[in-house]
Amino acid sequence: MTDTAASAPAQTRRAPEAATACIAFADGSVFYGRGFGAEGVAVGELVFNTAMTGYQEIMTDPSYAGQVVTFTFPHVGNVGVNDEDDESAQPAALGMVVKWDPTAPSNWRAAGDLPRWLAARGRIGVGGVDTRRLTRKIRLGGAQHVAIAHDARGEFDVDDLIARARAFPGLEGADLAREVTCRQSYRWDEMRWTWPGGFPRREGPGKRVVAIDYGAKRNILRCLAEAGCEVIVLPATATAEEVLAHDPKGVFLSNGPGDPAATGEYAVPMIRAILDRGLPIFGICLGHQMLALALGARTIKMSHGHHGANHPVKDLETGKVEITSMNHGFAVDAQTLPEGVIETHVSLFDGSNCGIRMRERPVFSVQHHPEASPGPQDSFYLFERFAASL
């Protein structure tokens, strides 16, 4: 079915006969499609993701808390789902929008299908939508505030859905790391997936690293363990005293959702105390932004952010260009970096900051996701670089 974008006053709108899902925008526009997964309503920020693989990893990436994901690649659901590809215990994204309805899975690793997987986890899917049109709307107008609804009878209170979208406060000022972080500390020893055994365990002594969980993806922790680190994970609200009590050789700052300035209210003082101790620090995504704030820089909200697995990033120090995975709606303002902090990476799409390091100390971070879940593996070396600094 082709989606419909309504432009008439909300009270006169009628859903197409076959429509069982609705996307209502804060600007009053409405798209219809076919629902799958859970029934109900979800309200959040609509973004688009250009990755051609990894929809399960994307949906379970904690950095997507508060967001609905439009997939520009039409074949979503065709490889099914399994228990190994989750990046967290539950999906963080509120829902997904796709062009074609998910087909029956065809992949040797599939243990289930996407619609049932979404339904069991309370997440809404909307198919049969012109995702190119949605993507253009986001590119021109920025990330959109929407309410998505799935009702098997095709009955929608469009006025209410638009009102909900308009009432959504947005992600600026939102501290979402508290919602997705672990509730207590734990140790991690699982390494990256290999054929045919799956996920091996790290054995023997390692360099102890405390990983601060702002919404850490499992494959990031696996990459740290693969690099020889003994990983201890602490909640986002951990204090410097709690971090140092583990006598770490270094500290890792994870990815995560929300506004870095909001999370920084409690995270920045801890990071500054760790900096004062002279420990090596490595940050990714929100952790990159947290480190920049702790060093004295500022962050800004992007129009529609970077979400995908095909983003070219240039290493300014080597001239090398890496294809990377991205997922962020905020960025570090490179113009505010203080003396002694070097910009190391930039996006070749828009020139935005993608990496920093301290000039004289083993403290660095990147905006992109070097763990490659999903995405290319060009940046795996960053974990080795961090381990070598310990």
C-alpha cells in the first residue's frame, strides 16, 4: 500500500481502508501505513537511519531511547532475529517505520521473525510507508516530533495523536542516560563473536578498566574485553570515588541517549576528578560529548543528526578516511575546544566534530561507533589504542 500524507483539517481525516497504522506529526501532517509488532501509541523524535543491515542492533541500541527510527533501506526484517544480536536487554527505540512490510525470515541465524519480536517487547512497527518522503521531511525540517499508532481495526483519534506529538518536549534538556543505565555494577568478560563458537570468554589477567554505562552497547564491552581489558561496568551516576575504588588502569565512557548537557550535570564532575588523577580515558558517542564538556567545550543540537553505517570520517592526523557507524543527535562544537585539546576526526558529510584528544595525555574520544554493531570495522583499532595506553 502507498502511504497517505493528509493535509486537510484533522477532524475531517479518514484513514485509508487498509491502514492499520498512523504517524502523526507535530506540524499536523499524517502518514498512514500497515502496522506490525505491538499495538498502541508511542511518542518521540523521528529520525532516519541509512544502514543496510543490523536493524536488530539498531532497535536495541540504548542511544535510541526516546526515538522512532525510519529505515531508508527497504528490506527490513528479511533476515529475522536472534538472541545474539541484541545490544541491550530490551529495545530502546520506541518503534520503526519501513517501506515494505517485513517478509518471512531467510537466514541461517534466524531464530524468529521481526513482527513477533517487536510485539513481545512492546514496540510498534509501521510498514507500507514512503520512507523517502519521510527522510526528505526530516532532512528539510530536522528530526520530527511524532506520535505513531498501531490499531488492527484502523481506528485513530488523529487530533489526539497530533496533540501528543506537539506536547512531546523533545530531547534537548533530557537526561535519558539515567533511564537506560545499569542499576548496579557488574563484570564483563565476553568477547567478539567468532565462527563457530559464538562469543568466547576472556581468560587470565587483564588491564582493569572501569566502563561508565550511559547506555553501553554490548559489542563495545566485547571489544574492550577483546583488547585484553578486565572490564568493570558502573552506572552512569557513579562518583569518582566509586570509580577509583576499583583501582582501574583506565576509564571508558560509553555511548548513550539524550542531551549531553543534561547528563553532564552529574557526569562532568566525575570525569574531571578522573582527569585530575591522570588516568587514560576513552569515550564513544555520548562519552565523547561528556569528555568534551569536562574539558571545557560545549555541545550543540544537530538538525537531524547522524544515523547510519556509511558515514565517512577523516582522521586529521593521518589523513586516513574511515567508513563508520553513527548514531547521535548532538555534536561537540569544535570552535569551543580549549587549549591543549586537539580535534582529531571530522565528518566528511558536514564537517562536524567526530574526535578529540588531549595533546600531552592518553585521553581521547570519538563520536562514531568503532564497535561496528551494525556497521564497518574500520575503527576497531581504537580499542587497541586505548588498551596500549593503560
